[in-house]
Amino acid sequence: MARCDPARSDYCASRHLLRHLDDARELRRNPLARDAFAHDTELATGAVRERVSRALAAMDAQDAQCSRRQTWRHAAILLRIDVARHRPLSVAADLGLSVRQFHRERRAAHNRFVTAFRSIAQAFVVSRHHFAEELLTRAGGLADSGETSSARAILEDVVGSGQPELQCAALVRLAEIDARAHRLGCGRGRLQQAEALLSAAQVPSDRRAALRDAHDAVALSLRWFELGPMAIERDVESVKSASAGGRALLVRAAAALRCGESGYASRTLRRAGTAGPLAADDAVDLLTLQAELADFTDEDPLRSERLLVRAIALAREHGLRGRQAYAEHQLRSTQWMRSRVPSAAQAYRRLTEHVDRMLSPRLRASLAFCAADIEVAIGHPQRALRAAHEAARLATNPYEALSARALAAGALLRSGRIAEAGTEAELTADAARGDGNARIVSLAQRISAQAHLAQGNRRAARAAIEEALDCARRFSSAHVYGQARAVLGHIMNATIAD
């Protein structure tokens, strides 16, 4: 058929190439690939695979007019339709495209791929195994950027490949996607399948440690998302028994930082940074956590910004759009908190008003918590209250639910709804006290103290702020402790004035 003739057009050649990556006979017919067979035929197929892999990566930075989301959509179309042979209508539905839009995007994807493929010099040989690993990495980028349906489809194909090492890696990635989508039961099921492969000694020993580390990191994340960061053990023996790789250590450090245990977080991050080479997503997470730690301790106000700038650049380079979005939000909020100038608030607002709903619920929850805090400081309590309600809606454990309630109480206070704020803050403090969540107790009691002071009850205000100060001194950032000290000063001045 004419449509199957790779010499008919660039579009036909591109489709034919991606559909026959393992067929040397067909590749010889393809005008894009035939030059690889001019010398060593045995190595030519691997060279074509490597060139395809590099062309897909080059598409990320190829056209400034294409949005990051469109780039990932094009990658998903190429990998799913032409490499994996998925049904076009199913892929179009996953991407939220009409049939007409899908065909337009598919042709654009092939045009970009051909341009990238021709711009790359003849490549070195790559094995089918290495190409499958590239697919795993690409699927991870798709998931991070919000294209989870396409990422799942690609990973499911790898799970069905019959190669235990690749199956295990794909299952762990699927479990991570499920965890970030708040499908915790599905994530645990995937990890059990991966554990079975690891335990059956079917995975090569040189890859077992890295896969075990990735497995343990997702297992810790699932426990955190279900029970809260306090559920992640932070005793010395637990850290010693953690895998030598850095992924599980990063999760432990993040959980400790959420609980206000900055010393433990600092030590664990140092160990994660020296545990060995990190994948791009883990390297971005390390930089982001180091920035959050620097902001928490307030030792160097500019160190956090420098680290976040590096995290953004690294995430952009590797197409990790979700991690890039999170680091950008953290950078803008840090700049606002440091400078308090209107331009910094406007830069932060521009980001928050365009949060992609395709991003994972876990990421959107993190951004909502940040917005609920920052909008109060900027002076827009109604925005803060909406963000707190969104955070509560996305919460998956008591710690997050109580944090959202405390932030909502703060927004109510700034809105002038004093009685409501005081009641909500007291209820939140009681619940957090029972769970041992000292950081939440500190925030809730500071708001309670302000509400009592506004209602003229200085004795109750003093009692609440004393507890807030005690908790903040041990488990909150220097900035939060300073806020509590300022409230204490207001209470004391009101007492002296009387």
C-alpha cells in the first residue's frame, strides 16, 4: 500500500521508522534509517534505536513556540501510537483530544520528530534493553508532567515485556504514579508485585540495590500519604537499615522536615547527597529539599533561592514539568517572604492562577498548602481560605487535614471572622495535640491567641501563645517562631496599656 511506503513522505517515513525499530529489513527501506546500514549491518539497528532516543529527547528543546505540555503530548503520541501500537482513539481520549485535534497533533509530532532525528549525527549502538530503560525514563517524565494515562500505558507495556528487571522498575514507577494520584491501595498492590520479583532473585544483583531503594522510597511515601509524615520512622536504626541509595533517604528527610525536625533532615540530606549518583528527578528533589531546609533554618536568606534556581533549571532540562512547577512556586514564595515587595507578590500570583489541573493531586495539594499560607501574608484572606479548603479536599491523612484547618483558621482571622477563627483554631489545636503534631499546635495556638486578644481575653491569649512559642521553638522555622514572639509582644503591650 502507498501509505506504508516510507519513501512517500517524511510523515510516512517517521511512522514506518518508529513502527519497525527491531526490523532490520524494514529499516533498510526507510530513507531516514538506511544510512545506518551502509557499513556494519549487525550494529545498525542499535544505532537507529539510539538516534531515535536522542531525537525524542531533543524535541524537548527544539521549538520555543511549543509549550512544555504540548511537547509531552507529542512524545506520548509517538511512543504510544507508533512504538507501542496502542489504539489511536484510546490515546486521543487519554490526552483529552477530539479526533480532529488528535490527527493534527499527531502530524505535528512526527514533523518535530523528523526535524530532530535529522539534526542528530549517526549514533552509537544501543541495545533493546537500554531503549526500554529510556522508555521508563520517558514515562516518568510524562507522569511528572501530568500525562499519567500515557505514562501508565507505556509502563504497562514494559510490565508485559517478560524481563524481570524492567518489569520490576516499571511496577515501582506505576506504584509511584498511584501514590501521587492518591490511589494508595493500587500503589501498594504494585509494590507487592515488584517485591515478588525482587524476592524471587530474578533481578540481576548489580541492579537489585537500586531497585530496592526505589521500592523502599515508594513504600515510605505510601505510608506517609496514608498516615502522615510522623509515621516515617526517624530513629537511628531505621536510618542505618535504609538502602544505600538516596531515594528512600530523600523521603525520610522530607517527612522529617514536615514535622519540624530540621537536624535529622539535614543529616539525612547530607547522606542522600553522598549515597551515589542520583537520577534527574531525585537530584531535583534533593536541591528542592535543601532549599526548604535553608529557608526553615533561616541561616542564609539567599541560599534557598540559589538552590531553587538550580532545581528549576535541572527540572526544565529533563522535562520534569511537575517538579519544575513546584520549585518555581517555592522560589516565588521565598522571594515574597524575603522582600515583601508588590512585584514579588504579583510574580507568585501569576503562577498560582495557572496551576495545571493535569498535575498530580499530591503536587496540587502541596501548592494549595503553600498558597493558603502565602496569601494570608500577602493580604488576601479569601484567596487563602479557598486554598485551605482545596488543601483539605486533597488531604489524605490526619496531619494534612489538621494543617488545612489551621490555615483556614488563619484566613478566617484575617477576614475579621474572629469568633469562627478562634473556635476552629482551638478545635484544631486539641486534635493536633492528641496526635502529637507540635507544628500544627503551634500554628493553631498562635491564631487562637490572636482571636482571644481581639475579644479582650488576655489571660487566655497569654496561655495560648506560651504553648505556641514552646512548640515553635522546637519544631517550627525561625520565621514562625518570630511570628509567635510578635504576638506575645502585642499581648504584653495590651496588658501594660491597661
